[in-house]
Amino acid sequence: MKIYLILIILLFPPALFAQISISGRVLNQNDAKPIANASIFISNATTGSSTDAEGKFSLQNIKPGKYELVISAVGFETDTRPVNVSGTDVSLGDVRLFVKTNSLKEVVVTAKRDPNRQRNYELFKDEFLGSTPFAKDCEITNPQQLDLDYDYKTNILTASTFDALEIKNNALGYRLQYILKSFTLDFSNPANRSFSYAGSVFFKEMEGSPSQVKQWQKNRQLVYEGSQMHFLQALLNNKLDDEGFRVLRLPVNMARPTEATIISKINAFNILKDDDKKYRDSLAHWKKLYEMPRFQQKLSVFPLTANDLVRATKETGIFSLGCNLDALFITYNKYHRFPKNIPDKLSDPSNTDNTVLIFNEPEVQFDSNGSLINPDALVLDGVWLRPRIAGLLPLDYEPPKNEQLIATQKLLQSLSEKLSTYTADNVTEKAYLHLDKPYYAAGDTIYFKAYVTQGEQHLLSQMSGVLNVDLVGPNGETTRSMKLNLNDGLAWGDIAIPDSVKQGTYHLLAYTNYMRNTGSDHIFNKTVPVLNSPAAVGAIADTRHTPPTKPVNATSPARPKFDIQFFPEGGNLLVNTKAVIAVKAINSSGMGIKVKGIITDSKGKEIAGFTTGHAGLGSFTLNAEDNKVYTAMVNLPDGSSREFALPKAENKGYSIIVDNSDEKEIKITAKAGTDSPKDALLVAQAAGVVYYSSPIHANKPLTISNDKFPTGIVQYTLFSAAGEPINERLAFVKHNNNLKIGLLSQQQKYTPRQAVVIDVKAGDQSDEPVSGSFSMAVVDENKVPVNESAESTILSNLLLTSELKGYIEEPNYYFANNTTETRRELDLLMLTQGYRKFVWKQVLSGTHPANALKPQNGLQIAGYLKDLKDNPVANGKVRLMLRDKGTLILDTLADSKGYFVFDNLAFTDTVGVVLQGYKPNGGRDIKFILDNASTPVHLDHLSPDTAFTEAELAYLQTSKQFHTEQQRTGINSQVKMLKAVTVKAQKKAPELEFSQNKNGAGNADFIITSKQIENSGIRNLYLLLSSRVPFVEFTSGGEVYSRRATVGFQNDRMQMLVVLDGTAMPNSKGFNYLSQLYTDDIESVEVLNGTHLGAVYGPLAAGGVFVVTTKKAKKGVYEKYKPGTFSYRIPGFYKAREFYSPRYDAPNINKQNKDLRSTIYWNPNILTDAQGKASVSFFNADTPGNYLVIMEGIDGNGNIGRQQYRYKVE
């Protein structure tokens, strides 16, 4: 809806009025008698008076300017006249008022006869008072003055008054006398109704208590900030940016005629339409033109300044505002967080900052006092449309000049700017993997799609082009590692699970090089149960929360360990302050448990009680007294009871109480200890962007609209007056504004092997179609039951778990069940989990270290050039040659530290690499130390390991049946992997034929051959050996030591020597040559742990020996080690395999084969078109049951969504 601006615009606040007066006398036009108690006021200001018994009046302290003077009296027509005030007093002489021809009594009688008056009055009031929260605090005390008329033919409501409306604004502390000259509400176009009004208004300050006056002043400031008045004042003072405004040009649509031309044509052809068909066709044509957008939706890039918008006219004190008929898109945000695009609907309540200013004429003129010369020239749409009378401030309103308040605002602005700087320097990348199913068995393949986003809006990342994906085993060993080529933040791949895989809880990791700056806690980490051991079949657990069974010491009976933690809301438990205390109860595996407890004081008196529920979370309230100790007596799941001490209550400190039980608004209350100052500052930020800040006083709640924040975690932080962070509280804001994904099949019931077509329709929260990228998995729920609450989804990951520290149990529980109870439990989660984004003290210091690792756009080969004494070779030359698929030669120079890098490489599969290094003088006596940045990350902590559920154990049998059938028919043969073996016999294995072991081939403590390495999924030899070789220590620093080696006299240890194809390779501190070798090149590795076999290699072998034989040595083409040359093989981008989905187009095709698939369909690359539509098709398996379709995805604006759909196969 649009509003045509016919009110007086408010501009310069008249600081101190000069000693100038306006005087005169008011008389009755009929008999020239004086009119007493007539009202005289300057329109839209608080300056006014009334006439005395002789009809005289005088307005004092008027600032020079151009005004509209309003003179009114009961029973008389209102007189309005312009008054020019210059440097001298103004005398108006006698002002004569005409008696009204209509009487109030007649109006009242007529109004009572209108049965629809109350309906019309409500329509009038809603539009006239506005739609801000303050509108409900406005009261029209004399509605009988209104003359309302609704024309049902035109659907237009009009209104006027005979005398001034009396309006009491209890929110701003003003009494208004409003003389309504005209009011029109046009419903003729329901999709775009229009509204206009005109009148004069006089403001009078209300009297109230000191606390009321203070609240009124605060509310006035809230109304002023970002208002039309604020904008115009900032504009004329050339402080748009300083005050938080951005103005962008919205270019006019040149294909559309002007508004005036279209309206005149429509009016003309409306009259002629009945005379001839051609006029009706012309009318339809011009109506079609009217529906065209007036402006292009593409905003200008550069903000406009006051010099671009305002110019002085020939008349002194008169200014023009315009932009060549282009509209102005005006945004206010004191934190300078501006949108990139125009909101779809400016009238939507979620639009809290944006207004479009439309010009019906080239310019609108106004004077220095804010009076519009041509008010019909403007049309508003957006935020400025809402305040109306409820948000109207007088012309002489001045923002507070309180020095303390100004200092506070500057401090809050400084906090916001520092966080903005930190966020800009530390853009967040997040990775999420959508898997085809939640658990797997030996021989399965994990299919996944990667979504990588950047920034607080979750836009698809344009920063990184490489994604690392690792599969980590139950003991923390990396069993598979690959690199994926990201294209606009998207990629997909697969991991084949060998049939000899170790059973347990695996971890699937996904991360970019840039994400490693913040450690392993910030990478994507999903637990993946993998089953294989036949012994596990009988060990059925009821839930995944049950800890795994472990051997028990007979002399010391095992007893489950439990931990109960208590978290006072806002961090501190304060004396004599009622507080919510969250409880988290976990078992020894870190999983939540249900317990019941009571709270007692020092005297043993029961004070409160609690029960934990989902994820072991619960809460109770406590009003702690000074010098009392509180204890929790908890009944544990094993039947025992234990006491736990509660945190001590303090007299000093702060806490934050957050009430977000209302979905529309949040109430924040600060609590201060008796020994702490009562004033503080509140800053609310989400994803590194400040969305709200304000001074806050202890025990005085602040109410904040939920619309101010995006969906996700909001961090509320209290700061002291000095700007030091003193407390924080997390809360989750949920708008339910995710993508709406519609999934529809042609029928609900199918037969085995029948073709299924699923139509997709994706839209945003406004049901507008979106183009996006999606992935879809279809599983047989009878074989793979899915616990929706336990799933890691695109919603739970990007909005919740990626923002919190620690393991989150069943994260999707809080999204799959949107109830009052789950919202309460989600709030308890906020109280018990730490925020992982940043620490305020680090932000405020401004000394946060720069990110050492930069985003990678392609594959990278990097390292250091060093001489044989381990000194860096500065400015050395490095040549790279890639072989196998043609030859690529690249050259680069090392820096002053000897560091070199070849970046933005792109190739698939594994290729041969030859590096040649030269000193600046051409010397070749140098070596390469390759950068290990591509080494898989090391997890500091594994998430809790749990027993397999009954459904997961049942799936093991289902999977075995499937793979048995696959092997029988020769489809998707399983991956084989043999265990490493210790060689006892003297017979030489074929893989050892070319070994140059000086003890004789095969004479070693431990041997691994190429057959045992095949399909391990581990490319780096160092990583492979670290997970296979016994009695050898592989340190986190990259060094390797034998636990059976002799320790030197100075208690020092020597690294194990690497002998490569008969040549001893140098090791150094923090480096071992094994890390430079890739398993694809290895024929065999012989491990010599003790001195009995290593002695033949001399003193360098005192720490043990790795005898490595390469495949090139086997072929007799291996190039012997040359100084300055280094050869190895490097894996490229992984090329994803296509999911095998059989077709049953013909009735008898593959009829002899059983189709026992559990994953029926997987498609990682579904793209919706401009209408938000897509369609997929596949064939059912042979097994009847319930089939579950899960689809996830993202659009170009960072909106995410997930949807489930079920159908039955009979």
C-alpha cells in the first residue's frame, strides 16, 4: 500500500526561538464580536495559544521562517493562513471567522443512523493512527466529530471533521488537536490500495510522573531514529552516512509511460469505452501499461549524497529535493548493515529499515522550517508509511543532547564498528554434507553432497574452490581422504566402505583450507555408524544413548559415571535475585540422561526440584540468599543418589534474563548484584553483525521485536560503562522463514519396480518461486528407519550446531518438532552450550591475528627450499612438472624464507609431480620440505561413542543380503582391504622381489605390501603407516620414532631412517620423508624396529629403519635420488561416481535378479528453474514398504530448506 504525503514534512528543529511574536484579534464575521477561547497554533508544532475575552492572542518566541497558522473555534469554520516571520513582530490585525453552516447535532444524528459506522470508524482508525506498536496506545477521545462516508460503488472511504479531533498519545506523551481537512482510503484496487489525508495539528505536552516523562522521551527518540524527520535533518546537515542512512537510486522504467500520462489515458478511454471496441482495446492496453513496474528492480551501486539530492532555489530559504524522477531507496541502520536488494514486499512487517520515496513531479519543494510547497509530489512505500499519527513528532522536536547519552551512543557505535571490522577480516565459511542415509554397513557406499556457505546470510561460498573430505575411524585414524572441486560452493562425492572395515562410530569431516584457521572445532563433523562385526548382531541396545559394553575388572565392579552440571541464566547466580538455573545431566559417554533431583539449603530445607528430559536438560528457579550453601540431591539412572554443589551466590556481578516465549518479541532484563552499578549497555549480535544495542538499567526490561534478528542464534552481551564485556546469554530466534519445498508424486501407492516421478516446487517465505540447488535421497524405511530428531540436517547444522561448542545431541529435534516444549528445550540448550564464533575481548583489542591460511581456489603444491644444513634458500627458483596426462611446466620463485607455492591447479585422479630446485647462483645442493597444509585435520575430541540401535543392527543383515545378491549378479563388487601382517616366513613375496633391504628382502619386523595398501583410501604413506605399524610412535609434529630403539646418552631419540629404493633420505626436526610419499607409488614397506636388523645401515639407523620400495623401482625406471630434484605422485580432485539406479522400462528386464536396495535413489544435482520447478524419476526396488524422500537445498540468496515426503510400495 502507498501513502500520498500531504502532511507537513518535519525538518530543522528550531533550536532556540528568537524573541519574535505573532499577535492579532479573532472576531465573529457576522457581528464583529470577539471570540473568546479560540485556538491559535502553528501547525505541526507545540507553539500555540488561545484568545482572551477580547479575542486577542499573542504567540511568543517564534523563529524566523514560513509557517501555517491555524485559527479555530467551536461552531466556526477553521481559518488557515501562511505567515512569514522575518526579523520583526508580526501583527495580523483582525481575523474574522465564519459561522459553520452545519451543526454538530445534525452530524451526530446522521452518524447514529449509519449501521456501518463502527466498521468504517475501525477502518479509519487503523489507517489514520498507523500500524506501529505505539498505535495501540493512541486514543481518539471524540470520535463523534468524524463524518465518515463509504461509497460502495467505488469502494472508497472518505472522512472529515467539523471540529478538531482530540487524540491522546500515551506512548509519546502528547495531546493532539487534529483538524482533518480530508481523508481518502481507496479499496478499488485490493492489491495496491492507496491512502491520503491532509490536516493541521497542534501538539501539547502531557503531564506525567518523572518515570513517565523519561519513558516518553525514550519513545520519542525511538520514533525519531530512522524517521522521515531524522532523514531530512541528516540530509540538510550533510550527515546521511554519519546518522546511519543510505540512499540509492531506483531508476525509472523507461518502457513505462509516466504515471500522469497513464492515468489521463485510462480516464479518457473509460469514458469512451462504450462507444467503440477500439476504445475498449485502448483502455485494456493502458491498464496493462499501468501494471508494469514503475521502476527497475536493479539498484544503483553508489550511495547518493546530499549534494546529489538537494539544491537551493531562487527563493531564499526554499529547497528542492529530487532525483530526475527516479525513486529513492532509503535504508536506515545505525550499524550500517544495508540490504543488497529491495525487499519483495515493502509493506511486510519484516521490513524494518527500508522506504521507497516516489516522485510524481521532478522535485518536491520545502522551506527551511519543513513546510512542503507541493506536497502532492511525493508517494511513500515502506517503513515511513507506518507511523502515521501515532508516530508523529512536532516540528520543534529536538533529539536529546544529553552528554552522557551521546557518549553512550558513541561507545555502542564503537563496539559495533569493531565487530564489523572483525567480521570482515574473519568471514565465516561453513560446510555441510547431505548424506543418502544415516548409517552404513561394510561394502556400502556413502553418497553425499557438499554445501559450503560464507557470511551471516549463508550465501554459497565464492571464497574457496577446494573442499577436503575425510572419513575418520573409531580410533581417530583417517581411513579415507579426498579433495572436491567446489563450484559456487557446491560439490558431491562418494566413499566406498571396504568389506573388511572395522565396526564403530566413524566421523565424516568436511572443511576448506580457510576453515582450518579456527581449528578442528569449526569444521563439519558428522558421526556415521558403520557396522560389520558379526559379534555385534546379538548386542542389541534400545537406544543410541546406551553406552557401549566394555570389559569389566572382576576385582573392581564397573559403575556408570554420571555428571550433573548447573548453569545460572546469564552466567552468575546473584544474591536475592530470582534466577533460572539450567541443568545438564550426562553419562560417561557424554550423552544426556533423565534424572530427578531436589535442591536443599544449608539447613536441609527443600527449596526446589527438577527433572531432566530431552538430551538430559532441565531447569528450576532459585532465589538464593546470602551466605547460604545450596545442594542438589540427584536420583541417578542406576538407582543411586549423589549430591552436587550448586554455584555460590554472589553480591557482585550481573546476569541477563531472556524471555523469548513470545514468538513476536523478546524481553531482556539485566540483573545487577547489590555491590554492582545498575546501568550497563546491551549489545545483541548474530553471526558477527550487531542488530540491536541500547543502554539498559537493572530490573527494567527491554522489549525487542523478533523481526530485528535473523533466524538463528543471537548473542546478548552486557557491557560496563567503560565498554568491557561482563556477561552474555544466547537465545535462538526462529522465524520459520526457510525455503518451502513441495514434493508431489502422481500417486501415493506403487508396486515394486514401478516408475516414480516426483515433481518439485521450491518457493521462499512469500511463496515466490526460487531457483536453487538441491539434493534428494530416497530410502526404504523398512530397511533404513530414520530417526528424524537425530539427523544432522542443513537447517540444524547451518543454524545451530555450527554456532555452538561441543557435541549437540539429536540436533534436528529442535527443528522437526515446533512445539512450545521444544522451544523451551532449545532455550535450555542455549543456556548450557558455549558460543564458538568469537570472544568479545579479542574483538575489542583489535589485535586478533591475521588468518594464516588463505582460501584455496584450486589445488596447491607448496613447500620450502632448504640447503643440506636446513637453512632456507631465499629467492630460489622452483620448476614444477606434471606428468602422466601430457606435461605441464610451471616456474616460480621462493620468497625470503624459501617458501614457494604453485596455486590454482586443477586436475583429477593422481598425477606424477617432479620438482626441480635451484639456488640463485644455479646450485643444486638443496632439498624440498613440502608444506603439509593438505594433511587431514586431527580431531582433538571425538563425539560420544554409543552402542548400535536395534534398527542399525538389523540393517547389517539387510545389507549383507543386498551385497550377496550384488556379488551374485556381478553388480557393484565390494571393495576388498586386507589387514597388515607380520612376516614370519623366509619365502620372498612377489611384492618384495625388487626390495633393496640390506638384510635381504623380507627380513624385517613388519611388512606392508601393495596388495594390502590397495583401496585403503589413504593417499599419504605417513598417514597409512601411522594407522597400521605397531611399536612405532608417529608424533603430531610429523616425526617418527621406534619404541624399540636405543635411547642416546643424553636421553635423546633419533627418528627412524627412511631408505627409498636403496637411498637413505634425510630427516630433520619436525619432518619425516614418509610424509612426502604417496601410497599409489609404493610396492612395499619393510619396518626394522630394532638394532639387530638396522645395524647394517650404520649409526643413522639407530632409531630404526623404513625400507621403502616404489613401483618405479619394480619397473626399473625409477630415477635415483638427485640433489635438487624431488619426484612423487599427488592426488587430484575426486571425480564422483554416478549412483547406480536400475531401469525397469521393459516388463521382464533383470527379472531374475533381486533388487534389494536400501537407498532407492540419490541425486545430488537437482536444479529448480525460474518457476521453482524440477522433476525427477526413478524405479522402486523389489521390497514392499514405506519409502522416504528427503530433499535439502539452498537458493542464490542463502535461503535453506528441507522437506520429507513418503509413499508406499505394495
